[in-house]
Amino acid sequence: MSQSHLLQLDFPYRVIRSKRKSAAIHVRGGQVEVRIPNFVEDQWALEFLYSKRHWVKQKLSHQAHKAEQRPIIKHGASLLWQGQSKRIQLNDQVKGVQVLEKEIVIGAKDDNHAQAQLTEFFKQQAKVLMVKRTLEVAQLYGVSDQLQDVRLRRTKTKWGHCTSKGVIQYNWLILGAPLAVIDYLICHEVSHLIHPNHSQRFWNTVKRYCPDYKTHQAWLKQNSHLISWC
């Protein structure tokens, strides 16, 4: 890493210092962060980032492509509902949201109102489906007494979370995924009531009740952007 004063990058980045002992580059949401120990100089961070610039640009390009594929809630656009592609139809003569064979009809006259209607619909449906199924799986696992609550929240990075106090939380946008993927997520979080980590014992528990979990896990990793419409 010589001639560092001549180094130039064609993407913005920011340096974050902490008590960490090593350096790392994070590319998320089109943003680049160089995380370094407190004692490391900015110039070293620039040189480190420059050495990884090709990898960073590949990540940025990949994320930009995914961002372009994210669904937009508007008349005529497509939206995934439980893994099935539906054409969005706005009809202010309809009350609420109706899911048909090939369409999802939203009782709205403009895109903003449509998104609000759809958000409420997803939340309501998630409350019915996710809460009921979580209770069923917890009973199947024999951990009903450890499950304290099931909550729904729009989160940015996680589809599910289980706290040490037995509260399981889901991102209600998961209803865009196939039912088998939704069921995997539920099995995953309920398994955390038994193993609060991602040890081999945890994955063995997931596999016992969801043998194809790797397939569903891969679907979620590859297609999360297709169901993240807000």
C-alpha cells in the first residue's frame, strides 16, 4: 500500500472507530463503512479500503440491482403474497384489500393510500397467521410456557427475533414469502426458546421440525428484497 496520497475511490465511505481489535468493511443499503480500532489512522483505512475496492464495487452493484427489483405499490405493479405474484389493482369502490387468484385489489384511489391500506392488511393477516402458528409450534416443541408474547414490527435487518424473556417478534412483510418459508421462520424463532444461539444443537432442533430448512433459508436470503416493499 504505497503512494497512498494518490489513492482515489469513486464511491463515498465513512470511517467508524471503536474498541474493536480488527478492521472490517461493511456494505449495506448502498453505504460503505470502514470499521477500525480507535488507534488506526484514517490514511490506513483509506489504503485498506482501496485494496478491497473491486469487492466493494461488486457489492454496491449487486445491492443497486436488488434495489431496482424492489416492488413499488402502484396500480399495475406486481407484488408477492405468500409466494405468489399478484397484479396490484386499485379500486376505490372496494373496501379494504381483496386477494384474488391473480390480483390483489386495494380499496384506494392513489398510490399513497394504497400503501397504507396494504400495510394495515399485511399487519392484520400476520397477526392472525403468525401468532396462531407460533403458538402451535411452541406447543409442538413443548415450550409453550416459555413463550411470553408474539409481536409484529417492521424491522430493517431481521425477519424474526427471540428475546431472552421469551418474546418472539416478526417482520410482518414476511407474508410475501411462501408459506413454507414463513413456517421455517416460525420454527427458527421457536427453536431459540430452547437454544438462544446458532449452535449445532439449535440447527438440529430446527431440522427436526423443518427438514428442508436450508432450502427455505436460501429463498429468504435470495429474495428478501422482493418482499421488502416498504
